[in-house]
Amino acid sequence: MALEGNMQELLLKHKIVAILRGVEESYADDTARALIEGGIRLMEITMNTEGATGMIERWRTIFGTKAAIGAGTVTDIRLAEQAVAAGAQFLISPNLDEEVIAYGKERGVAVWPGVMTPTEIVKAWKAGAEAVKLFPMGTLGVGYLKEIRAPLDHIPIMATGGVDLHNIRDYFQAGACAVGMGGKLVNLDWASAGEFHKIAERAKSFTDAIRDL
């Protein structure tokens, strides 16, 4: 079944963004395929991964009807240009760069910038971001998310960092609309060993955990 909706709708519906950082070309496609098999519908390739733009372009062709493909660690306009040229459908960063938000808006590409403080969240929203990435959540904790969510409940927040199978529901109960997940979801040791069934099983355990939210 083909994906339907814009990027914000897909983010709010599917709730998990898989972060692929340092994935090697030799097993990248099989890793993505396993994540999709497990129910993941948004995949972010970080721009500091070797061959990132090639993977984005290839995955748009291979997996375009099954998952949205975006770029992560888009810290400046130069990287944004490279990612969009490769076909990225969304851009995610660890930082707030209003120039990147403006660039994405001009081209119809969703930008979910990294923020930490209430001031940064509101600044990103006013600049045109439809959602923000609260980072680093592993350090900030769900209590922080819950506190800032109260006055900023109109802004969709994706929480990134510290999410695992035991606490993922806590993130949503604290007010996250989605979560970004790296190593706890995408085990590159399994990928390099060719154990893609384990990646698919882990992905399914996470998508099952949030199905009724």
C-alpha cells in the first residue's frame, strides 16, 4: 500500500523516524528493507554518513512507495541543497538554522529542526517549521518534555535520544508526537553480520508498542 499524505501527516501517523548513521553501502539497502518489513515508514540517512546522497536517491527509487526518505544532520544550507538535490523528502538537523527552514519551504520539503529551549521551539515554529526535533532527549528526559509541552502544546514535537522499548510510551504520554531512533532501533552490528531478520523483528516490536496510541 502506497504512503498517503504530506510529511507532517506521515510523521504524526507513523510516529517513528529511523535514524541511519554510518550505515555502509554493502548492507544499507537490506537494512532499509528490514526496517520497512518491521513497519517503519520514515527513514533518515544522516548527511555525515559516507555515500548519503547516493543512498537517498536510490532509496527514493527502491522504497519510494513504502517509506518516506529524508536526510539527517542537515546543519547548514549547503547540506540542505545536497540533500534536496538527491531527493530527500524531509530534512532533520540537531540545530536550528532558519536559512534551512526557508530553503525547505521554498521547495516544498519538510524541515524538522533541532531545538532544546522554549525560545528555540517558538523561533523554529515562527520560521515555518511544521514540527521540531527536541534534542538531546536522552539527557533532558521526559520530565522536561512534559513541562515545556504544557505551554507549547500547539507545536508538534519529535523527541530524539534515549528512546527504548521500555520507555517509548512514556515519551508519547509526555507529549511527543513522534520519536527519532538510532542505535536502539537500527543495530548496525546485526546489519553487518547479515542478521536482517533481527532488525525487522526489533522494528516490529517498536511499531507494535505504539500501535494503539
